[in-house]
Amino acid sequence: MPSNNNFSPYKFSLLSSIYIALGAYFVINYNDLSISIESVLVSFIIFVLSFLILQLRVRKLFFERIRQIYKDLEFETDSLIKTSVIDSDINSFSKDLEEFVKLKRTEIETLKKEDIYRKEFVGNVAHELKTPLFSVQGYISNLLDGAMDDKELLKKYLKRAEKSVERLTYIIKDLDLITQLESSTLKLEVTSFDIVKLANEIIEDLEISASERNIKIIFNKIYDTNILVEADRNRIEQVMINLITNSINYGSEKGTTEISFESIEEKLIVKVNDNGEGISEEDMPRLFQRFFRVDISRSRSQGGSGLGLAIVKHIIDAHNENIYVQSTVGIGSEFSFSLKKSKVL
């Protein structure tokens, strides 16, 4: 039931017409307060006419103003007016306005956060590109200033310049890939493949870099049967390489990186565990942001672009799957993601 203090054009017209009719009745019967059929009939006619005139005028004025407000606020005027104002009262309109204000406040907060993120991103891109560019510029300047006459220095500087150019290439390629993923222009080539076989291939490729830090890449158990999944094999390979490489870079020396697979109904959970330094709760919310680094000095020394985890998140999102992180500082981290299982190779 609507509350008694609800306002509507109908109630306003009705009450106003009653007062006008009563006023007319007392004016007509000013000298004679006895009730007569004629005076009642005249008062009733005045009431009806007043109600009709007021109803038309008030509704027109009221709803024109309401429609203009809805239009100014970019509401879907027709649908909202029909359901909330014309058939109800001003309280419904107030509720619509409250919902609109809440929505706009949320949008404003989101825009503020995005603006902060944009500024950070632009600053990070500039910094990441500036470092290798300045290195290349410095080496070339030294060579032009005479160092090129020294064959040993020439070779040394050219190798360092090449390394800086490679880092620039990684950053640009990763940025291009993220742009494609975000704009949905990158098409996934979904096939059925054995993820155990893929993991073995990746372990072989990363064995040398892992041995440099005395880290072993192992499975949690022997997987002697195929585990089939439906996904873009190349992109999932990229995901696993990024996760395993991170576990090597941030893992403890003489530690292990453990890969495991867990079947849950129609999904397969791929897990990558390490016993490294772990990630603090403070860093967790920003873990998948572009260029965010938990340990800046170590990750930059490894030559990464700072976009690895952002790419991982985008690839998993593109598959309509989920990625999870569990970590304890000083104990290690577990990155896991879901994939759709397949029955046919």
C-alpha cells in the first residue's frame, strides 16, 4: 500500500477540486445554509469541471517537467515514465533518481580509478621504454666518440645495445598482444590437445634457465595418461611459460617449481607452485596490472617486459576461464587457472 504522504497529480487535482467545490457551495449558500438540490448540483458540476481542468493542466505541466528531467539525466524516458511516474507517484520518481545518483557515483569512482591507472600506465610505459632506449643511445654515442676503433669495446657495446633492443622488442610485442586481447581482435584457435605433453615441452625449454638458479621443475606425480583440454594451444603455452618463468625468477635458489593438474567436473585446474618469497596481501590486488612488479630490481634484471601476468590474465579471460592466486610471504605462491576438458584429441 502506498503511504498517505505520497504525492501525485491525481491526488492534487482531487483535493483541490473538493476545496473549490466546497468553497463554491458556501458562496452560493452564503445567506442560506440549508441544503438544496440546486446548490449541491452546481457544486458537483464545479467539482467535476475543476477536477478535469486541474487534472489536464497539472498532468501536462508535471509530466513535461518530469520528462525533461529524465531527458536531461539521460534516462530511458518512455519506459521509466510509464512504469514509475504516470502510474504511480513522485516517490517512484525519487527512487529512480536515487538509483541514478548511485549509478553515477559508481561510474565516477570507476572513472577516477581508471584515470589513476591510466596515468600510472603512461608513466610505466615511458619508464620501461626510456631505460633501454637511453642504453642504446649511450652505447651508440660512445662508439661514435671513438670507442668503435677499439674492437673489444665495439663488440661489447654492440652486444649490450642488442640486449636493450631485444627488451624493447619484448615490450612492444607484449603491448601489441594486450591491445589485441583487450579489443577482442585476436582470434583464438581452439583445438583439443594434451596438456601434459605441452607441459613437458615447456619444462625442456626452461630447463637451462631453471638450472642457472638451481631450481627443479617437477610434476606433483607421474602423469602416464593424456589429459585433454579445449583451448588455444599457443596461448596456453604462453600462459604456462609466463607462470613457470615467474616461479623460476621469484623462487628460492635450490628450490622447486611444481606443476599439477586437478580435475573438477568439466574443468581442469592447472597449478604452478613455487617455494619462493611469496606475495604480500598489499600487492595482490595489483598483481595482474600492466607493468606492476613485486620486486622491481629482480624482475628488471631478468629482462622481462613487466607485462607477463597481465597477458596471462587476458588470455585466460579470452577463454572465459578463471585464474587464481594463493600466496604466503616467505613460503611461496600458487598460480592456477581453469580450462575446459576435452574427450577427443
